[in-house]
Amino acid sequence: MDNKKLGKLGEKIAEKFLIAQKYKILEKNFHSRYGEIDIIAVDLSKKPQIVFVEIKTRTSVLFGEPQEAVSFTKKAKILKTALYFLNSARQKLPFIWRIDIIALKLDRKRKIIDINHIKNIFDG
């Protein structure tokens, strides 16, 4: 399975995971001139929040943990794209927002080994 197919599989797994955690999916693969965000959702637990989710999927940690692939440059692009989305939104959205990473590890047969949901990557 090539990286593109692996990424799409990871996005499907992450979407199901988020829905099971009481998230409402607003957009998938949102593009702007600044970059792309894999999933934009609303976290309906506690106080509703807009959540911009970057998904990283790996079948090996030979080159590091999946979340380690989100570089400073990639984080900056996600932030710019998130701000673009918020500024151009036509619907009423929760005021609070954050950026998360979902890091997935799959075995060679594409079965889930681990899902690591890292919330609010810019916090502290």
C-alpha cells in the first residue's frame, strides 16, 4: 500500500474514532492557499469547540512516531489554514477552537495497533 492509500485509510479510521468520541465532522480535506487540514470537526463534549485535526498514519516507527512527522512548518500551515477557515466561515461556529493530531499506528495487515489523540498541540 502506497503512502497516499495509507493516508486515506488513516483518515477513515480517524473519522470513525472522532464520531465515536462525540465529534461532528464539518469538513474533510479542507484546502486553502495556505495548506490543507485533514478533518475539521466540532467537539460536542463539555463546551463545544472547533477542532482542526492533522492525521498521521504509520506502519513502522523506523523513522519516528507518527506525530513527529508534523514539523514546525506543517504546524504553521495548519494554523494559517485554520484561521482562514474561521474567517471565511458562513455558519455560526463555536468561539473556542484548537488544533489536534491523531497519530495512528497500524500493523502490516492494516489493523489498528494504537490511536494517539493529541489535543491542542499549541498549548504549553
